[in-house]
Amino acid sequence: MKLIIAYIQPEKLNDVKQKLRDKSITKMSVTNALGCGQQQGYEEHYRGTVVEVNLLKKVRLEIGVTDEFVDTTVSTIVDAARSGSIGDGKIFVVPLEQCVRIRTGQTGDAAIG
């Protein structure tokens, strides 16, 4: 089991969700996030003052998958979220030690679904 954590551009969320749904990957958590990477933000002028904006809006997806869905999930996110510009995002794949479905008490692959 793996936990896939992806940071993507907010405007790419619907494309990513649709492509994942097409691959039968429907269970995920989505949260709004702020972050900066290689793009390093930008400067704005607000009431005569220069304001540095270096935390940009991102969307964080967390998807727990069984081992056979890892490559499919990662490649689908990359295909749907890629624009070719700096700031497209990052994907982290980390081991998932245990998963428990609270309603039934199932554990492991059965709990992920």
C-alpha cells in the first residue's frame, strides 16, 4: 500500500479527478494548500507598497492505493496536471503502513477498497 500526495494547480483539479475516475480511482482527500517552489512567487503593488507573494495557491490530493494502482495513479495525475510550465506541482509516493476502515474494521488492501 502507498499514500500518494500530489500538489497541483487548482485549475487542474477537475481534469485530474475526471481522468482518475476514468481509471476507477475515486477515493481521495482534497485540501487547499499554499506553497512555493521553483517559481518563487511574484511581486505586487498594493497601495503604493511592494508586496512579495511567495506562497501560491495549490491543491493537495491524498490518495491511498494498493501497490498495483501506484503507477497508474501517478501517471494519470501527471498526464492530467501537466501544462509544461513551472509550478505544475509535485507528487510524493510514501509507504502506507496500515489502513483501517472505521465502519467495518477491515484492514490493509481491503480497507483501501
